[in-house]
Amino acid sequence: MSATWAANPAQCRVGQEEENAPLILKANRYDQHETHCTFSSVMKRGATWRVKALCMVEGNKQSASFKLEVSGDTLTMDGRTLQRCR
């Protein structure tokens, strides 16, 4: 399972080497430009997932916690709304 999400349709066509690349979400990780996160914990409640992840951001290791909500073709990630790329 993999889906690509972006703020607008034009962003869907941007390559991962670009700063404004779309977010690629998989079952156990997400990638976006120079951010790569592997999920260490995922708790689902309804349409909401609370995720803890270990991330590599521009070469630096970081821990992260965030909330994902999916409704149809819309993904909300900590208040940021993205649309599914087609």
C-alpha cells in the first residue's frame, strides 16, 4: 500500500529531489524530499492514526510524533491538509 499526497495537483508531478516534493505514505513509513520516517508505533482510532516515528531529516536523526486522518481523498497530517495524487 502506497499513496502520494500533495497540497495541490501541480505538486504531484514534482520529483523527490525538489524541496516542494509530494509526501509518499506507505504502511510503515513516509518520505518527502529530504525527510524519511519509519514508523515505530501506530495506534488507530476510527479514521485517525497516532504515529511515533524515527526520522532522518536532512541527514539528522530525529524522533517524531504526529496524527494522520484520512477522509476519502484528503489526508490531514497535524493540521496540514493534502489531497491524494492521481
